[in-house]
Amino acid sequence: MKKFVLGLFLLIPVLLSGCLTPSEQDRAVQLCVQACQLAKQNGTDLSNGPCLSNEIIPGWVCDVAHSPRLPVDDQPENQSPAYGLTAKHFVEVDPECKFIRAA
């Protein structure tokens, strides 16, 4: 029983550290939402779904899109040129800076 309690005592911090550390995706989402909010504050027109960052964190881009998607979202000038080249992941937020999706 003592071994079980000791093992549990040692395992709890490991489990909690995984729960408390934001994942790479969580960080990318948080930073993308912040970048969107800053762009809005600075008067940037987000209605056409622009790319906000080609590298919000390494390997991740940040784009504005609509939900549901509009044709403007699929125009190359409104998509990150880094996606598929230097970035393998993306975060999309809507023009009101609400999270849509990440992959």
C-alpha cells in the first residue's frame, strides 16, 4: 500500500504538469486571437480574410476567415504564403477574432 501511495504521490505532479502546460496549438491559437485583436484595434480591415502572420509561432500561420467560409477566404492573396512551405499548421479566426479552427 505504501508503494502505491508513493507511486501516486510521484505521478500526480507529472500528470498535472501536462494539464497545466499549454500545448503548441493552444499557444498558436492564443497568439493568433491576440494578433487579430491588435489588428482590429489598429483599424485593419479584416472583412476580406487576410493573413495575420506567416509565423505566429514556428510552424504555424494565423489567418482570418469566415464561418461558414466565403469565396474570399479561398483567394490566394488572403491566405498565408508560408502555409505548406515553412508552416505545416494554421489557426483561423473570424473577423471578430473568435477562434474557428486549428490544424
